[in-house]
Amino acid sequence: MIHKEAKKLFFLYISVFYLFPFLAGLILPDTFTVLYKGFNSLLGLAFISFFLFLVFIFEKIVPRKLSILSFKRLGGLFESKWFNIILAIIFFALSIRFSLKFGITFRQNGEATLNQTGLETIILFAIRTYAIANLLYLILKAVNDLPISTWQRIVIGITGLAFMFIISGSMDMLYILGYIVLAFKKEKVLFASLQKRKKSVYRRVIRSVLLIGLIVSIVFVGYADKFGTQGAGKLFSKTENVEQIVEHTVARVGIWYASIMAMGSHDVFDNTIALNTIDGISSNLNSRISVLSGTGNGIEQKRSSNWSAARVNYTQTYRMAENSRTGASPGLIASSFYLPFFPFNFIIISLYTMFILRRFSKAMRYSKKSFNFLGRFILLFFFATSLFADPVDYLNFVDPIFIYFILYLGVMDKIHSTSYSRFRKQLIIKQRSINSQYAA
């Protein structure tokens, strides 16, 4: 059974990245049609409805006890004291070197790809992926009332500082906020008790301020990633640019909805794009392995120009796809088009979605708290920017996105196991108390 928190999270995902862009496109049609191909089409709604129908049906008919391998032991890594401390120190050191060498515009300045920067950068981004999963683990520990150890607070501080040096994308601001909240032991700002309590106006104001500040910082870093910190600062310092910034940001949020329309406009039974994408991912995998194994130097010519689903989606969706290094993840629903054989591609992604939501539901089963609007917004991006971004790229099993998927399974299974053990102990204690009362 899918937990109500998982349902709320999924509804938020659909609302923010699909329904909101649809409505915004009706109000600002020119802003979207200039940026994306085929945005004046309503075809996207049909594919969204089809996808949601499949998820609903599979949730009803697929056995709930259908299980696969347990990743609880992998999740045990998050409780390994010295492993996490040493990894945090390495992450901090590498992040400083990365910041001095590349700065904030690593993904946009065209100097090098991840493969070409060598083994050190690949290791850095692999640790970064682990750090994101660890942050999710710690947040779920807190919402389940599981204690966060002193050494974990130390790791939180070191890792949070490392993220400040390694900022290379707008979502890093979200992770930094998460680590700051945990570092100052203010994780309660993310949760709401399931018990009815009088609402605190002060807490609501604080959460609202944090949410607004987070959104503004995400947008600012997104611009800084492309134009540099000074360029973004000049743009944001002029009030006449506010309307332009808002419209552009709204349009960028619509990339996953636009991807559905761009790909849905093709013949859904034509597998050419999907097969070429899979071939490009395989080429990128070979290039990445050559770097990790030391058998090659990861030269760009060794891989296809369409090295990932995100790269292909960028060229298929944007009208001006001129940056040779840029990608744009297709999002959960449009990822179906990058697998062959309609409608089986939609069936696969729908089953995957159900699997992810059920796994999260297991971790929340014994929680006596729920996420408030700030916590749910932060939690959303642990799913939206990785698990729901482009699952087709899991075929590249040495890519950070696949590593995060495996770590996600470890996080969910470990949280469920620990919270279930505590739940059983509480039941035993309660039963003994009742028995002792009857004996007296």
C-alpha cells in the first residue's frame, strides 16, 4: 500500500512539473513556444493521463508482497562511523580542489566533460551522490524519531561545508539548506506531528521565509551556473529584470512537460530515437569504464554525441540546442519515449514509479510525523532531480544517477528495518506492562 506521504509527494511532483507548466503555458504562450518545440500542443495531457492511469492500475493489481533483493545491508553504510567520517573529509578536500579549478560554471563553460576531467572528479561526484543519499537518510531518521548520533552531526557539518565549495548547479542550494537545518538540530522545522496541535504562526512564518529564500537562491545559482556569479548578480540587481527572470524560470520548470509534447509529436511506434539513445548511453558507459579502469583517457571521441537520454532530450525539446555539452533530463513521463516499443515503454516506467513510491512508503510506515510544506518541497527534489529525472540513464551503471538509485534502496530498507525493530520493542514493552497490571 502506498503511504499517504508518498501520495502527497507524487501529487506535488505532478502538480509542479506538469500541471503548473500546462496552466502557465496558457497564460504565457509566447514564453514557452520561443523556448520549446511544439509547446502549443495539448498532446501532453493525453500522455500524462495515460501514464497516471497505468500507475493507478498497477498499484491495484501488482501484489504488495512482491519483493526483490533487500538492500538493508547496503543501508548499513550510513551507520558506519569511520567510513562516513573519512568519506566526508575526502569529499571536503576534493571539493576545495574542484572549486579552485572549475568554479561554479563547470557544467556550462565547455572546458571539459566529467569523463575528460579524470578519475578525481568522477570520484568527487560519486561521493557527492552518496552525500545526497546520506542527507535523505538523516532526514528520514528524524521524521521517524530515530536518534542522530554525535558523529553523524560532525559528518553533517563537514559535508555541508563541502557542498558550499562544490556548488555546480541550482539544486545544490537545497542540499546545503538541508545540511544546515540538521547541523543546527532544527530538523523539526521540516515536520508536522500527526497529533492535532495548535498551529504556530511564528513557525509558519519561518518556514515560509525559508521556502522563499530557497527558491530565490535556486534560481540565482541557476543563472550563476550559466553567466557566472557577477553576471547573475548584475541581472538580479535590476528591478526591471524581475519579470524576465520570473517568466524564464517558469518556462524552465516546464521542461518535463515540454519534453512530453516534443517527443509525443513523433510516431510513438518508431523506435529510432530510443534505440539511438540506448546506443549512446552504452558508448558513454564504455568511455566512463575506460577512465575508471585506466585503460583509456576518456577522450570525447570515444563516445556518441548523444551520450545520454538527457542529451538527446535537449536536442529534441529545445528550439535552440546549441550548447554541445548541455543536457535536459526528460522527466519521469517523457523518459518512456527513450525506451522502445510503445506502449510497453510506458508500462515499464509506470511500474518503476510504483516501485519507487512503495519503497518510500515502507520507510514512512511507522512514522508518527508527516512532512510540512517546507519539508515536502525539499523532499520532492530528492526524487525529482534523480529518481524521476531520467531513469533510462540507469543503463549507464557507473553514472551518479544509477548510484543514487541503488543508495536510495539502501536508505529505504535500512530506515524501514530500524523503525520496525523499534516498533516491535515498543509493542513488547507495552504488552509486558499490560501483563504486569493484570498480574497485580
